[in-house]
Amino acid sequence: MKALVTRLDSFGDVLLAGPAVRAVAARADTVTLLCGPRGAPAARLLPGVDDILVWDAPWVGFTPPPVGRGEVEQLIDTIDADAALILTSFHQSPLPAALLLRLAGVGFIAADSEDYPGSLLDVRHHRAPHAHEAEAALDLAEAAGFPPADDPRLRVLPPPATAGLTGPGPYVVLHPGASVPARAWSPERCAEAVRELAAAGHRVVVTGGAGESDLTAYVAGEHALDLGGRTGAAELSGVLAGADAVVTGNTGPAHLAAAVGTPVVSLFAPVVPAGRWRPYGVPYVLLGDQDAPCAGSRARECPVPGHPCLDTVTAHDVVTAVEKLMGEAA
């Protein structure tokens, strides 16, 4: 059986699909992962994936492309699968993807759907209320005939050695950036946390993407090693795997840290529910006011002056959380 798993949104979303992908891989001859451009680097890290199709869907993302008949027809002609699992977040519809998969000749399609699917789905599953995204994906896979095949925690392929980047000795990672501004701790608070972690005797490594070098340089200052823009997805997995703890917002590296088994201090803005998106399968400390006025808004820009849900968190709170996690791991 040739199986296809679809997860069309971001890096972290694709990592959270990993346990479900492994469940499908245990019963399929091959697994193709259909993902978007932002999720592709994560897709390349997942065990159980034989092939990757990258497509920028016009109903997904912050700056979706226009609908193009040629691009749609090319995708339909490329897909070759007997069965498909469409993974979506709790607020997304799987039906646009299901229509394209039907047109591509996929005979069996399963998805979570509150909307009536007509003939688009063979398994119309209803996710459990408030289920974590990783658990919801696994539940759907099981309903479609792909029960869990192993430990359901997140996993990635073995990370590369990164001591050449981080240097010798233990360290804590602070990742200040986030794909959604409303989910990011302020640069000033991040820089304060770096200084206080260093003062408490911790070696700090600051990470960030290629477009975040100004941010990471500011946050690292003279007190931390700045790796901003120096790690691709695989290298970042190695850096996170070597850390005693990772401090980050609700963004992809939080899930990558969980996938390599590293405890997470999660600076979590409640614009989406922590119960669905918190670090999964590893020890974590959740910081941030989960009852703030922005809760559940899915806002990209903070709608409350002063960003109080996160900026009321202090550097001291972060140091305390890091040391709590390190003490539990000792």
C-alpha cells in the first residue's frame, strides 16, 4: 500500500504529525508526506517518510499564494497513493485537500472534519475535545486503521554532532524568535534572561533563523554564544539535543526540542490553547498568563497593549524554571 500523509502548514505542525506518520509507516509499503514550504525542513527530519511533496496550498499560511489551475493540476498528476491521512489543526478544514486527493485518484481518505464531507472522506473522524495536536493526529491514524506503532512521543532522525558549533561543556538554549509576533517574548526580556542565566552560572547559547541575526545578536550580547542564522533544521536539532534545557515561545523549536528529548521552558502566549500546543512528551514549565484577554484569539499581533501575557514573565522566572527542570533531570 502506498500511503500519503498531508500536513500543509508550519514546521512545528509537521513535527507534531511525526507519531502519526510512524503509525502509518508501520503498515504501509511507502509513505509520502505532502507538506507546505514552511514545513518541508521538518518533514526531512521525520522517521518513516520515504518521499516528500512540497506544495504551497492557497488556503494555508499567513501569505497564501493565489489559486493557480496549473499548479493544482500538476499536484493532482504527481500524487500517487492508495490511502491518505489529512492532518489539520482543530480550526482547519481538511476538505480542500480531500477534494484534490480524490481528483488524484486516492481511494481511501481519512480526516477530522466537523463539516459534512459528502463523498470526499471515507473516514470522517471527530477529534476529542481539547486533545493535544500530536494526540489528535494519532487518534485519527488509529481510526483510519493505523494504530500506534511505538512510543508516541515526538522523534526525529538522529541529530548531527554540533559540538563544533556550541563548544564543549553544558549549556542552556534560548530561542527568542517566533513565526507569529504575538507568541514572542520581547527582545528586552530575552536579553535580561540571558544575563541572569549567565550570572547564575549557566552557559547560554542563543539560536535563531537566517532572518533573525539582528535579534539573536542583541539577545546574546556579551553574555551568550550567538548561533543566529548558523543552523539549518538538522543542525538545530543537534544543538537542542545537547542542551540541558531550552527556553522558547510557542514556536517550531519548542517542538524540535521535545522531539530530541530536551526539557522546555515554554513562554506560552494563550492566543492558542496550551493544552493543544504545549511541548509534548518531555518535562516542561509553562510560563505566561493563560487567562489573559488575548486567550483563544489566534491573534498574530498582540491585541493587548504591553503584551502582558508574556512580558509579565521575568528573567528570574525563567532562571527558576530552567533550574527546576535541570534539578528534575539530575
